[in-house]
Amino acid sequence: MPRHFSAFVALVLASAVPAAAQNPPPSGNAVKNGMFAETYDAPNLWNGVDHDGFLAGPTLKVVALDGQGNLSNNENDRSLMPLGVTVGDLNGDKLPDILSTDPLGYVRVYFNEGSPNEPKFGAGELTTPFLARPDGAPPWTPNFGDMQSQEITTSDTGTDYNQWFFNWSRRRLAPRGFLAPGPRGTLDLWVGNYFGDVLLVRNEGGPTAPVFNQPRDFASIIVPTMPEANKRWGNLFSPLFGDVTGDGQPDLLIGEGSYSANNVHLLANQGGPDKPVFDANKRTQIALGEGRQHLTPALADANGDGKTDVLVSDRAGRVAVHLRPADWQTGREFPFSGYLSKAGGLTKDSGQSLQFGDGITTLATADLNGDNLFDLVVGRPNGRIAWAPNRGTATEPKFEAPGDIRSTASAPPITKMPEKWLTDAGESRGNFGGFISVVGAEDPAVGDRGRKVLRFGYQALPNKILKRPDFLFPGAAKFDMTVDQTGVDNIFRLGTNWDRTHFEGATRRMREAPSNAYLIRQKVNPLAINKTYTLSFDLKGARVVKSSALLVYRAFEKLGEDRLVRGERGAVGKQKGDSISGQQIEMTGFPVTANWTTFSKDFRINFPKQPAANKLAATSEAVLEIYCELTPPDGVLYIDNIKLEPKAD
Ligand SMILES: [Ca+2]
Ligand SMILES: [Ca+2]
Ligand SMILES: [Ca+2]
Ligand SMILES: [Ca+2]
């Protein structure tokens, strides 16, 4: 069914400025790599194990303070977020397990398969909740001015509107979890995030298997710490719930990330164990950052005096120790006592400190090998989880050089991704295990087709103790692939260079889609105007809920030069030269069956709403998108041999 633009869209059109001079009318297949012969390698980290067999997860660059303490929006200056780590026995076998939170918002549990003296971990079992669900609209929207004045031609991340909504949708990235005993005797999961929320996910399971459910909404699991809900006192939180003050009652510690203070804050519980309440106005600093950044606190008695001390990892990969003074009183801090030293004990010389990697690290303390000395578990900037066993004494800890933890599970194969296509498989929307890959004869469904095809589908997950999280999040009510409410120009502009490395080119487009939606998109070669084209591809699949192909194109030709004009009071303005432009979206569904079939559909390339543009020879920009929604955990769609060719007259 053809779709047309609204008046709102026509307004944007006037500012569209792509297109060099018209080239000769094109011919042949406009689709590049439609047979998926060209691929590039990508890691598959869904099972929490990397290609080399180490415990790992995806890292992500987020907007955060850089090394100079500035907030940078420049992609290259963004800070790389490692996995958050926390340790606790989640299945009642007395062996400590590792729970990781990846910066995309996924939670994995590595159950300990070793012995009391030697920890061993297999694959990570994924579980709800998805902690970065982008639900809810921003409380306000800045006035970006007239859509026409937006610098859409220079941005490869869409219009200011798109960026605003996209950034809002990513506010819960980089969650950090902490396991602490709850009122039911099981370990609950405390979570801090980029936005400065503190969340409490209750463990609704029993002693031998935890159950962490997706909350009805995030508001229902927020632990209030903000006097005003929309006013932040910090962000990029790393929470910890344990007794620091020594009164036997757990306190809330929050390591802070990106705001200038960068301290570890202590908030006393003013509610009860069932409903903890904290007042940020009454918080005190338990550990001062003093120039260190991205602080993650952990607790241990680091000097054997029987009193709990605070350990803090930072953005330089070190662990600072704040010993509790003998005469400590409520309201005072634990002073910085030194870094954990390579040589054992503490050192104030950062060159002698234990080093976990060059970048932001996260930290947990636990005795992993049953010798009653606390060991360190670390999320490293290389995306892996490392540990360092403590070979010292109760009064002077001394750690082995940290080693990445090797998994007992087999390493996953490298995923082949299609060149020339921007792809999105819902990783940012909570599509547990969803991925897109190019597969060949090794996939039984491809069989004797004997060549590579594109597969949209789900990963087999290693879950044995935790229920497989087949959770489906609905899309926004107003979600419509034919209209980008932040400006139709985004359909053309996202990923301007159409380089596969600009993954956001598809992810931003799918910002409001349901979690089980998949997209591939490509800027196709110019199409001849007033010519009929046939879109065709081969396909088969199962449990495909929705499927559609979109063809979006526009043509533009400038007839006169822009002129600088001097207005009142000498103000210089730009007067646009005359131009001809047209823009059109076509969308069609396509049926999916269990056997290979060929779908084809004809499109006449023209501009019913802007007939003047039909005089132009070829499109200046055209984008082809293939969209589907699959039912987890086994919905699958195979596509091959995509062509968009002029039809013989
Ligand atoms: Ca265990
Ligand atoms: Ca306490
Ligand atoms: Ca101590
Ligand atoms: Ca130990």
C-alpha cells in the first residue's frame, strides 16, 4: 500500500539539500550485496562468553565525563563502560556466583560450577529484567526552533529532535547491580544507572533458583533518593547495600560517575527492610573521589581490624582503599588510605598500584576460593570479567595479578554480518537473544540452496537454572515505520555515510519499535524516475508476526543559487534559490511461508504529490528497508537474492 507524506513532511522537504547534478538514468540492480556474499565479522556475546572463551559481555561508549572532567558528546571521546559485577550464592550450593550487568541493560548470572577452593564458571544465563527499557516520554522537549533551520545535512545522527528522543531513550544505560539479602532471605538486586536512578529488583525465587522478574514499569521499582523526581543530584550510579556504619543495619552506598563531585555517598535507611527510603538531602560522603572518577564501591575488611572498610575502583583501573578510622563517627568520611599495591598492602604511589586495565573498571569483593580472604572480581574495559585471588593475610592483603576468567563453556562462533547493510536486531530494545547473521550450508534451513543467506532470528540460550527470558516489549503506540515523528529526514539521514560501523543508523530508526522487531536498511543506487522497478527476494520463515518492505526515495534539483541578502539593521540572511523536489514512501507487506518462495512487487518511481519532480531523471536518494517482527524464542526469517531492477518496458 503506497503511503504519502503529511504536510508536516512537506515542510522539511524544502530544506533537503543532497544530490549533486543529475546523473544519466541508472540501470541494473540497485541493491548492493543483495546475495550476502560480502560479510564482516562481529562478536556474539549473548551467552556471556567471548570468542576467545572468556567471561565477557558487550561494552558501550556512553556520554560521560572524560579524563579532563568534561562531558563530551563527541563519539570518539565517550567513555567505554565495562560490565558491572556483583557476587552472591544465588542457587544455594554455597558456591559464590557472579551476576553481571552489561551496559546495554542485560543481566547474566554465571553459576559457579567449581569447588569451594576453586571457582569455575560456564556461560552466563540471561534473565529479566532488561534494565535499559526505553519506556516513557521525556518530561519536556527543548525548543529546537523551526524544523527547516535544523542542520540536518551535516549530522550523521539525525536531527536535534531525533537526538533528544534517542538520548532520552538511552538514559538507563550502563546499569550496575549489587546483590544483597532481602527480607525473604534471598538475594535481591539493587541497580544504579546512568540516569541516577536507584532500582530494587526483588528476588521472587527460592533458595535454589532466583527469579528476577521484569517490573510492571520502572516507577514501581525505583527506590526514592531524589527529593524531586526530575532533579538529579548525581548520575552513573553504582549502588551497594550493606552495613558500613557498623550498627548491623545495611546502608546504601552510591558511587557516582559523571557529575563533578565523584564521591561515594552514604544514605541511611529511613524506611524499613520491606520498603527502604533514603533522603539524598541527608547523605554524607563516605569516600571522597579527590579527582578519581567513575567510582564503584565494594566492602571488605582490608586491614584485619574487624571493621568494614570501603574499596573503590576508578576510571584508571586502580582500587582505592578507604580504611575506617578507629575513632570514626557518623557523618565523617573514611579517608583515602592508599591503593591496593602490587606488592601487597597499600601504596599511595599510583605507579605501584594493582592495575585492572586502562579505563573505567567495576569492582566486587567476595571470597571465591574459600580461604576466608576476600578476593576481587572486576569488570574490565576489555569487556571481560577478571578476578584476583588474595594470597596475603587478614591484615595485609596481597593479590595475584588479575586474570580474565576463562569459561568452561565453549566459545561462540563469530557472527557474519552483511556488508552494505545497516542492521538492528533489537539489542537496545530488550530482544533477548535476537540477532541477524549471514548463514550458509551449515544452517539446515539453508540446506542445498548452497549459498549464503541472511537470517533474522534468536540465539539458543544456555539457561538451566534461570527461566529463559522470552519477554516481549510492545512498541510505542504511535510507532509507524513510514513516519519518523522526529522528522522524516531521519529516514534518509541516519547513518549518513551508510557505513556499517555506524550501527546507530538502524538503531535510531527503530527507537520506538517493539522489542522483537528487526530491520536491515541500505541506501540503494539511484532509481530512474517514471520507470517501473521490480523489488524481489527469496524468503522462508516461521513465526513471523509482521513483515514489510519499505522503499523511500526523493529527488532534488536546484535551479538557482542561494543568495546572501542584507536585511534590517545589517543582518545577513540566506535566500534560498528555487528548486524542484519530490519525496515518496512505498510500503508493502510480504507473505512468509515455511518453504522458499520468491516475493516480487512492482513500484512506479514517481512523485504524485510533487509532479514537477517527475521531470527529473533519477532519484537523488533512495533507501530500501526490510522489517520483520518475530515471536521469541524460535521465530526466524531467511532472506536472499534481494533485487530492485527496472522492469522491461
Ligand atoms: Ca552458587
Ligand atoms: Ca549501618
Ligand atoms: Ca578494617
Ligand atoms: Ca579468597
